Amino acid sequence: MLETLHRVVQSVNAAGDFREALDIIVDEVAGATQADVCSVYLLETDAAHLRLMATYGLNPEAVGQVRLDLSEGLVGLVAEREESINLDDADQHPRFRYFPETGEEHFHSFLGVPIIHYQSRLGVLVVQRQARDRFNDAEVAFLVTMAAQLAGVIAHARAQGELAGLEGAADAAAALALSGIAGSSGVAMGEGYVSPAQISLRSIPDRRITDTEGEISAFREALADVRADLSGLAERMRDQLPPSEHLLFDVYLQMLDGESLSQRVIDRISEGHWAPFALRQTVAEHARRFEAMEDDYLRERASDLRDVGRRVLAQLLSAGEQAKPLPEKLVLVGEEVSATQLVEIPPERLVGVVSAGGSANSHIAILARALGVPAVMGVRDLPVHGLHGRALIVDGYRGRVEVDAAPGLQAEYERLQREEDELTAELSALATEPACTPDGHGIHLYVNTGLAAEIERALESGCAGVGLHRTEFPFMTRDRFPGEEEQAALYREVLAAFAPLPVTLRTLDVGGDKPLPYFPTHDENPFLGWRGLRMTLDHPEIFLTQLRAMLRASVGYDNLQLMFPMVSRIEEAEQAAALVERARSELAEEGISTAKPRVGAMIEVPAAVYQAESLARRLDFLSIGSNDLAQYLLAVDRNNARVASLYDELHPAVLRAVSEVAAAGERQGKPVSVCGSMAGEPAIAPLLLAMGLEGLSMSSGRLLRVKWVIRTISLAESRGLLSQALECETPAQVRALVNAAMDRHGLGGLIRAGRH
């Protein structure tokens, strides 16, 4: 069964389109279970009817014609109950219904399993036999597993628009609404843009064309360019690879030169398909032939063929994109949008981000918030290439993406955008006002930075300085480690811009969701692996170079503070502080005198929470990284969309941990701040204020909203809220508590989405 399942999954992944994938599944499942019939019924968009979409063993003319209510037949019963039904006398069951157009009266045994995708009911997978014998446990398990695999295929096809005909839409490019996770608040409207490097063969949709000769010419040019690239690469690697491995280049070139591949693509283009889709279909067709061969060597050539196909596709798409200017208002779309892709887009053109991966607190969402760009993360079955060039509305409040929205919906979002602009203009008057409660208690509001583009917006916000400057971006956007001079110039720009206000530079924090392409770590579990301070302490040559650059940059400004990420042991903080002193001594020997900076640790792991007082005793300050702290406390990977709903900074455990760290700092007389996304949530501000925190550091776009709350709600009321919040048992109770307080003060507009 496992071998069969593996073969079916491979065949489905290689299928040219959705209907072909369904046909493969019903044929293979019927054979694997020795069933006389295998059928797939899909739920229509009204969620009240099922339609026969594919079958082996029933009348093929019934496909698309048989439609039943959820209250009808055994198939409807499986969907209704969302559980498997296994019978050896199906025709005797009270819910049995006979459909004469299918010709199924001779089949007695029935096994139906629901097709469910992330709690959404999609359809039913059915097998039947003429004999009156129940399907055994192994066959039931196989069908359940197959239905789970099929669920992903159906969800992907629906997102791609391949079910538009079934669901009554006029065409596959009709308006589409996609749901994800709110990553960065706001509303953006622009044109979808997909970097050629993001696109896979499987994600290519079909497009009808009129200029077949132009498409054929583009395909031939792409073939020639890839052939030239591979020939050059083969020549360069001739002396560096063993002959057996170098033969791979010959295999690739033979595939490119083969008439069967190129001619079949050209034939499909001549039928009216655009070149990338014709290539996708042809590669899938040829790969299936290789996979069906008995010879192991030939079977392995299927993966080589797909690699060749991806190379030709990238060339096809990049050649087309080079001729087009970037959209004036660009929404970056991708499977996994990277920091490099984000910063490559001119900031004046980038208006939104949509990503299939990530969550509200993944690194890209944090960066989008820093740039003031609305973002929706974790969009399941995102039709990546299908959004290229289409009109998108990014709703960063609700985590929705509207594709080619109807005029009425477009107008509603335009109204929402105007309200946002009006609120921003109204709040701008607060930039010069102190962050002080009505009963006279002040708190410092800092900004988080990381890119030069953020500096101007941060200064306009009236911040008290920089509570967190992420230094990893120059490391992530280069193909090597930046040198001391390069780093010093970058840090000096930030220190000079904010002087005399304090600037807290966080030392290199890579690993986890921030890998360096030129310094791979290969961690099985990167969030629990070699990251942050652990990595830099193991490589003092990297760490000292950065520390020297930071200290040199501070000369003449003396507003530098240093912060160490991912501290989990007292010894780590002590070693890092000692290296700061070593860097100062080295510079002094070179004639460069530097002031001793204040040094602190980020509290991001539970171990640091329980040793916060010991850390405060040794260091000058503590800063709570609430994003990672919540992740580790709740055992929720913040990049995993499947469990994103479990991540909540208002979880009582998170609030109690932050409160404990604040109390530990107070006992030692050391300031404690928060620099995670929690700090930028207006509704949470009263709770953090009441904990006695010295400062909150956030993206500049959130600062004035938080300041408005602080200037509205008294410290006395905030302390009462905190006392009640710490007694709550669920995040929902805490949220209801703080939201009610916001509403009482007329601040409900700041928490439109509850989170972000």
C-alpha cells in the first residue's frame, strides 16, 4: 500500500491539470483496493450539493451530470457526518439512492471517506465492489490516506481557478478571495508581481494566446539560452567533477536537443496555449513515461527532466519580465517571500506583500510592518503565478486577499483606505507630544529599524530613539560576510541620524527563519539550533569584526547600546560582554578611543525568563523579544501557518512571563523594555505600562497609535486592567478585557482587527 501511495502521489504531482490528476487517482485507487468502482464527488460552492467529478467503473457520461444534495444517498451521508462509512450491503441501507445514469445497481460493497482540508469539507472519495464483502482495515486506511492527499490537490486546484467551470463561475480569471493570516496591518491595492525565481512548473496556469509564432520564438530562444548556459557550466566544471558526475551535463543537453520534447511543446503552443503552460504539460507527460520504466537509471531521469524544465521556464519568464517595467503599485507575491526579494523592490513601488508561507510573526511579516507595508501571510494553496499581473487588494487587518475585486468591494476598500489616511494625519499631531498618561506617568517609545528606508519615517514619528536595530539585513542581502569598514559605515548612518537619542544595535541574529545562503547551518530544527548568540560566540572572528565596526561607528556620537540575541545561559552573556571589552581594547591599541557602551540581553527563551534577575545583575538592561518568547513558551512555530492560530501574545502564560521579567529588572534597578510585536499593539499598551516597563520598541507606523492609548488611559486604570488580565485563563478573556477598555475610551478604531 505504501508503494502504491507513493506512486499515486508522484503521478498526481506530475499531472498536467486537475482533471487528469483526478483520473489518475480513481484508476490507481480502484486497482490498489481491487474495487470495481472508484469515484470522486466534490462539494460545490453552495456547500449543499455534491457533484460526480471522476470515476472508474461507472458510466463516464455521468461525470459532471450526477448532482446530489448532502441529505441524499450514502455519499451525502459521508459528507454530512464527515466520517467514513463501510458497508457490505449498501443497497439495503435506508440512505441508499440509485442513480440510473451511473449504472451502479450491481455494486453492493461500499466504502466512502470524506475529503477534508484544514477542517473544510471538500468532497467524498468512494470505492465499490459487486461482491457483498466489507473492505478490510488496510483498505480503509489506504483510502483515508488517499483522501488526505486528494484534499491538498483539490484545494490547490480551487485556488488556481481550475474548478471555476464546476462552480458556476464565468471563467477561471473571475474574482477570487483568498484567506491567510494578518501579517502587517493596513490596506493596499496594486498589481500582483511574482519574481521569476519564485515560480515552479506546477504553479503555471494556462493562458490562451493569439500570437503563436511569438510564443514559439520565445520558447526556442529560451531553449537556446539554457543550452548555452549549461554548455558553459559543463566546460567550467570539467576539471572539478569526476567523469561520472560530469555526465549529468550531457544528459541535460541531450534532453534539450531532443525533438520529442521541443516539438511537443511547440505543438501545444500551436493549439493556443502559452509557452510556459505548454512546457509544464510536456515535461509532466515525459516525466511520467520515465517513472513508468523498469530500469532504475531511466526512472531517475524524470527528476533531471523536471530540472531542465524549470531552467527553461525561468528563462522564459525572466525574458518576458525584462521587457516590462515594474508596476507603479506592486504587491509582491511568493511561496516564501524572502528579505532579499523584499528589499530589491524600490520602496516607492512596493505597496503590499502576499506569501504562501510564514505567519504574523515570521521575519518577513516583521519586516513588512517595519516598512509600513500591509502583508498577508500563510495563504494556503496560494495560486502564486496566477496572481501575477492581476489587480490585488491586500487586507492586512483580516488576512484576506481580493483578486480582481468587484467595483462595489473596491469602493469599500478605498473608503477604508481614506479612513486610515485620515487617522494617520490626525495622529501626526502627537509626534511632538510626550508619551505620558493623564495621571503623569511616562514611558519611552522607541522604534525598531533595520533598513535605511525606515530612518526618515522613524524620525518623523517623534520616537525616543531606537530600541532595536536589526543588523542582519546587510548579511542576508549579500553573497558574503560584509567587512568591518562596510559595517561601520552602515551603523554610523543610523547612530548619526538619531543622535543624541540612544540606538540599540542588536548583534548578528541569524539562523531560524533568517538563514545566510553563504553560511549554511543545516539544523534539523533551526529554531532550537545554532542561531543568534550561539553562532557568533562559536565564531569570534565574525563577532569581533561586528563589535569593532559598531564601536568605531559610535565615535563622536556616544549613543550606542549593544544587545545580544537568543541568550539562554548566564555564561553566554558574560562571554559576549567580555568580547565587547576585547574589541574596545583592540581599537584602543590602534589609537581609536571608544566610550563604553551599555550592553543588554534579549529575553526570548523561557530559561532567560527564570534567570532574568541574574542577567540584570550582570548587564545594563534587558529587552523582551516577545515574538520568540511567545513562540517558545507556547511551542508554536511562528512560521507554520497550520498552527498560527495557536500563537497569541495575549496568552496568560506570555503576559505572566513578561511581568516576571519586568519585576526582576525593577528589583535590580535595571531598565526592561519590550521590542517584539507585542510592543506595537495599542490594546496591549496599558498592560505593559502597568508592568513598570521602561520602554516599548515597535515599527514606526505603530508608534503614534500606541502613544494615543498611553495619553488616554491612566496608570491607575492600567494597573487595574493588568491585575484582572493576570487572573485570566485564556487569551480570549484577556482580549475581551482590553478591547472593552479601548471601547470605553473611544479607541476601538485602533483595534479594528483585534491583532495587527
